[in-house]
Amino acid sequence: MKGLVVKNTGSWYTVRTDEGQLLDCKIKGNFRLRGIRSTNPVAVGDRVEVRDCFIVEIEDRRNYIIRKSINLSKQSHILAANVDQALLIVTVCRPQTSTTFIDRFLASAEAYRVPVVLVFNKTDLLDDDMRRYQQAMVTLYETIGYECRQISAKQDDGVDALRPLFEGKITLLSGNSGVGKSTLINRLVPGANLRTADISDAHNTGMHTTTFSEMIPLDETRSAYLIDTPGIKGFGTFDMEREELTSYFKEIFRFSKDCRFSDCTHTHEPGCAVLQALQDHYIAESRYQSYLSMLDDKEEAKYREAP
């Protein structure tokens, strides 16, 4: 029988069959021997074939969001498969989401053709300086071409305005630990009752409350799903060729077409239109530094945690 993977606890996978039955399944032993370099060869959002509560086949994926595994640098971790869009939840305080993390996520989403909406949460915590900084970030990413929303999930401010984004879609929610993903889901899905936790005062970082990925239906018709994922601290890139990286930064790619050399790395070459655009402030310094850090990944072949 065939079905949809709706939950992954690490060793067990919950599959909703096409008949509506929920089955707890494991992976057939030889499944891991097919050259899938991943800590989780089956991901939430996968369409699979099940026999006797064993997953024996994965249908071809439309897309997926993938990151490098922190502990096994030669392996990847698939956050979710077959998604229509991703909501990256970010905060400018408690905790602060770095632009490096945002840019790495956006580049990975571009690589796998997943549209992203940036949701700036915890507006209720912002003082005047933080508010100005957040608005500058919103202006930056909207200018590049990313939709941005500003909300307070805790105060239920701006949450209802997000609902039209989800209609008829499978949406991945991601972000650092502590940015309020669970609080947002609890607002959007009454009865979800996801556990939340306070921010660590000592380190101003979030504590993991979601320990596995899960698809949560937004209504009884199951025409729309949210995929809740564990909070992540760093976002290592995976399976990106060095020469392809430029195309995953929208504004850098636009200027790169005017470079003198077709194989320009935009780091030192004469006649580089990207470096000129950077000097002329058409490309933000933060974005360029994120691009360089990902080039560094390709050179060093190692995982880098976003600062």
C-alpha cells in the first residue's frame, strides 16, 4: 500500500496510508545500502510504499530541503520533502538570528526550488533600535525578492494574516531553536498543544522543544499541512558545486552576468561586476559575506556553524 510519511522519530516513521490509516513503520534493512548519504533516508513529506509495516520504496521527490549533518560531515539531513514552500522564522532578539544563517537557508532553498517567506517573530520584544534594525532586514530581503512578514505569535499579532499563505499547500516551518515555531503552530492549529520553552537567560538561545519532524494538518480536510521541524543552530550546505553557488544568491546572480570572465568567483577577478555592485552598495555586505562563507565551505569541505 502507498501513503505519506507524516512523522519521523528517528527510528520509526508514521505513515498515513491513502486509505486514511496511520501506521508506525520501519525501514527495510537494505534500504540504507542504496547510496543515500543521509542520516534519514526517509523524510517527512515522502510518498512511500509500505509492506507489512516496512517502508520498501520512496517515490521520486519533487524537491526537498537538506542540510549537512552536524556530527557526520559527509552525510546530510533532509528536513522535509515535497514541500510547496518554507517559512523561515527569524528573530532579532531572544535569540538573534544571524544573517549568515538566513542566507544559508535561502541559498539551500533556492538550490532545491523551494519558495521561502521570512517571518520575523517576537515584535512585542523590540525596542526602538531593534525595530529599526528589523525593518532594515525586511527592506533588504524584500528588495532581493523575498516576501517578509512581521508578527508576534505570543501576542497573536499578525498571525491571522499568515493563514492565506497556507491554503492548499504543504509548508515547512524552520528556524533556530527558540524563535517561536511551536508557539506559532499552537496559534494556527488550535489543539496542537505543542510544548514551548523559555529562552535561556545565560546564553540568550532557545532550548529544543521539538525533537522530531511532523506534518500537522491545518484543518479537517487535510488540504494544507505544516511541517514542524526541530530547531537548528547552524546550517551547513550540502551537495552544492562551487560554480553553482552564485545562482543561489538572487542579486549576486543578476550582476554576475556582466562579469568579464564566465568562471568569475567574485572574489578578486578584474572586471567583476559583483565586486563593483558591492562597492556601489547594490549588494549588501552581509549577503556577500554569507556568499564568501559558503565558498569557504566548498574549499574546506567541512561544516561551518553560523555564528
